[in-house]
Amino acid sequence: MAEIVLAVLVLGVTAYAVLGGADFGAGFWDLTAGGAKRGARVRGMIKRSMGPVWEANHVWLIFVLVVFWTAFPRAFGPVMETLYVPLFLAGVGIVFRGAAFALRGEAATISEARILGATFALASVLIPFFFGTVIGAIATGQVPAGDGGGSEFGSWTGIVPLYIGVLAVGTGAYMAAVYLAADAKRSGFDDMLVAFRKRALGAAVVTGLLAVGGLFLVRAEEPDLYSGLTSGVGLVAVIASAAAGIVTLWLLWSGRYAIARFASTAAVGAVIVGWVVAQRPDFLPGELTFDEAAASNATLAAVIVVAALAVLVLGPSLFLLYRLVLRGELDTEFRPIAAADPDAETRDRD
């Protein structure tokens, strides 16, 4: 039964890595869009595409946390006790990022617009980075199962956790560029299609190189994790991710952007599955197995029932939301977002 709930948890993590990751990745392109004039259309496209779905994308974080603390409490406690610093920073970032996104474009002065834009963009980069370091700390066995917890800073600032944090930022930017290119084509914005196609191709190459280089880093620093990634099902997941990445590149090059969305999703999802399989049967490597971390069978059964009910209740709503978005039925008027309306300060003074 613990294996079934683990599969549910992995599905939730994958959904958040893909949907929430792409959401954060859009903020990366906002940060690197350029000056107020040059980046105005890029930022406007990002806001228009994210508007209908950005809140729904983060439902998966709540789902993951609830399943985690309910079904695997013996692992949840040590993880929170040891990694509360990056988790707290990510949580604060989510709050400030959401507020900035909701208010951006409505600023009355240039200074307000700059603060909101910078908050949204910087938080979009830092949040996936901190989440990535959490995954890296768990995967490298930096979380002890006993009382007292591990090092509050040393646990997530090692070379592998930091690398996974950078990789999380890269994969989010990669998926966001693919999704935005597809959205630009559907909307008929040729200049935005060209802009995000270039970004998607570049991000795919950079992220692919990061992933390949990371295998050598993991081999040097964490041989047990490397062994799990290069044998059995872990190796299958790594190969599947690489194959999906190559297919995504080909689809982008040939202009099949809608299908490229699914291929990029598969590439990232395979990475998550590979990580879990690589450290199996351990939840906390060297400390706690999945079975040892699990709650009682009665609790696990309740989690499975509630998860099934959640799928029945929320699944159709989310499916309809994304279907309407992909069909363009929730599109709003496209409006470039500069640092601020150049006349705003004058009006504010008047």
C-alpha cells in the first residue's frame, strides 16, 4: 500500500515540477527580457499566457505537502526540521511572487512598477532554485531520520543540491519557453513566436548539457545515487528523458509547438521518476526506507480514497480549464508591459 501512495506522491511532484516549473520559468524570461521598451511585448505575452492558470498550477504544491505529511510522517518531520531554511525562503517567495504578479501592470508610478516587476521576476528564479536544493539534500542523504535534524545550512548548500537547484531553474525556463512559443503561434503573434522559439531551443540545449554534466558530478560526489540512475529502471528513465528532450528539439525546429509541449513535459517527468527510482527503497538515503517512513495501513488507505475523490472532483475542472486555455477561449487582450506607463508619474503628481 505504501508503494501505491508513493506513486500518488510522485505524480503530484511531477505535476508541480511541470506546471509550477513552467510557471516559474516564465518569470525567468521576464527577468531576462531586457529593458522596459525592448522587453515590453515579451512581458505582456507572459502575463497574458499565465493569467488564467497560474493559481491552478500551484494547487499541486498543497497536494504534495498534504500527501507527504499524512502518508509519510516519519520522513516529513526530519525533512522539515532539517530543510526549513530553503523551504521557508521558497514559501515566502511564492507569496511575494503571487502578489507582484497580480498587481503588476497596475502600478501608478515607475518606481512601483519596477519594484513589482523585480519581485515577480527574481522570486520566479529563486523559488525553483530553493526547491531544487531541497530535492538535492534529500537525494544525497543530508537529512537524518533521528531527532535534532541535520545542518540547517550545510545540508542544502553542498555541490549536488546547488547543482539540482540550478537545474530546476533551467528546466522551468525550458518548459516555459516551449509553452509560450506554442501559445504565441496559436495567438498569431509572429514576433513572439520567433522570440520564444529561440529561447526554447537555447534553453533545451543548455538544460540538456546541464543534465549530462550533472551525471558526472553525481558520479564523483554521490556514487550510490549515480549507480541508481545508471542501472535498471533508473537508467530507463534517464534514457527516456534524453529521448524526449531530443524529440522536443526536433519538434521545435520543425514548428510543431503544440506537440513539443507534451514532449518537454515527458522529458522533465522522466527526471522525477528517475530520481525516485534511483534512491529506492530509501526515502531518506541511508536513514529511512519508504516502508519505514509510511503511516499505518489505515491511514494509507484513507489517503488513497481521498486522492481518488480529489481526482474525481478536481480533475474535470482542471481539464476544462487547461482545455479552454489551449483553445484560446480564456484569452485576454494583449497588452505590452513596460516598466511603467511613461506618463504615469506625471498623472500621479497631478
